[in-house]
Amino acid sequence: MRHLQRALGFLSACFISGAALPICNVALAADVETFKVAVGAPGNWDTGVTEVGKRAGIFKKHGIEIESLFTNGGGETMQAVISGSIDIGIAAGTAATLGAFSKGAPVRILAAGTTGAGDLFWYVPAASPIKSFKELAGKTVAYSTNGASTHTTLLALIDTFKVAAKPIATGASAVTLTQAMTGQVDVGWASPPFGIDALAQGRIRLIARGSDAPSTRDQTVRVHIVNAGVLEKRREAVNRYMDAYRESLEFLYSDPKGVALYADYAKIDVKLAERIRDEFMPKAAMNPDKVSGIPAITADAITFKVLSAPLTDAQLSQLIQIPARR
């Protein structure tokens, strides 16, 4: 709203002063902020909010331009944000974010991403003799990148089932499927929309979901992060980014056009997009305003050696800087 008021006020001043329209246009263009945004799982429902909002013109309405970069997972996304080559990272692992911050990394939590890990699942090729997660002793099990939610969720599953599996980083879902189907890894991972068709066709069999690890059910397993320097220097623009993000999220859940835009972005059928929304990603799981389960996340992070000690309340206050709704 403040951005709109500034724009209208400036236009009024241009007309009153008799300034040439091109000059006004240049000045207005200077008020547009561009953010480089890294997405760790392109095509996924929970990581597609910014892209849907971009395509719907919502970010542009708030004076925000988005430059998207796609990575192989939350670990790569976080490194890009920490290095400063990227402004905002979508869907970084929460535990890994706590760990990076504790080591002095210039990263802040801008919004909660996904609470619960029910969208993540682990599978084997249809011909595999493996029938359940309990049979994975000595077997290689995929996750995307170190520090991603797939990593910490897999570790939680291994702990839950008390099995001596061997976690191995395999990258994005598509690359992982190739490795699983060719025997390079015993168990693959995926998240809708990827893998749903293969399950329906009987090419792969699901052996575990992230929600099978009880500790993950009420945890915000993924967060959206921002470089600390970017937040400090461009806070008003970051606030506008979050205004647009929240509006895009509402649009995605309340307007059929939002689902259609997501389906086009993910290159899937609208019916499958609706299924992902209804079965895997309820709106409550996408609430950006609260990072839930910090004590459990901290305990897991320490157990998995991602974090050496709990963060203090002051540290958490410095780390979690979700802009207020306005």
C-alpha cells in the first residue's frame, strides 16, 4: 500500500509540475526492487508460490521483480544465500539453517515454508526385493543435498525405524529416479508432483513417507531464508516481497487460476495439481507466519550433529525475522 501511495503521489507531482512523462516513468522504474531467488525443488507445490505470484503479476503489483535460479536442494540454496550471490532462498532445511546461523553464517529466516514432512516419500523400483523401510540395513538411501529437509527427514526415519541404512546425496528428484532405477542407489526420494505418475503406473513402490517419523509431524521442516545483509539494507523491499508472497499463497489456495498457473509451471495436469494440494499440501502446512517445533527441531539437529548446542532466545530472535502482516 505504501508503495502504491508513493507511486500515486509521484505521478501527481509530475503532472502538477508539468514534468515530462518519460522522466516520471524512469523514476517509478527506479522504485522497483529486484530479488534473486533460489528454489531448491523446482516444480514442487510448496516451492512454487513465488513463481505463481510472479506469473500472476502479484509481485509486480507490489513493485517486486523476481529473478529465479533453480538448485538441486536446500543445501545448495543455503550456500547461495550465504555467499550473497542470491538474495532469498526458498525451502532451506530448518535444522541446517539453525546450524549455519550458529556458525556465524549471514542468514535469516524470512518465512516458514512447510510444516510437517508428509509430502516427502521414499521408494524402490517395482522389481526391488525391499518391501519396507525396516529392511534397509546396509542399503543406500537417497536424499537431495546436505542440510536439506530431505536429509534431516531421512535421518529421522532411520532413527525411527532403528535401521543402519546409508544416506547418500543424490540431488534433485529427477536425477534421483534415474539413479534408483539403474541400481546406483537402493532407495530413492521424491516429492509431488514428481513420482506420483511412476507410483500410479506401478514403476516404483512407496516404502515410507516423511510423516512416518513422528518427530517431523509438527515441525516446520523447511523455511525461506534471506541474506542478512540484504535484509538489513533492503528491509522495506523485503517487507513488500512478503506482502506479495502472502497474497500469492492466498491466490494459490482460493482461486482456480492459481492452481492452473501452478500446473503450467510444473508441467502437470490441473487434476494432479489439485490432488497435490488436497492430499499432500493442506494450506495449514504452508503458513508462512510461524516456525513451529523449534525444541524438537533443535533436538534433532543436535542428534544429527547439524547443531552443537541450542540457540538462545536472543539468537532465535535474531535469526527468525518474519515481517508482520500489514
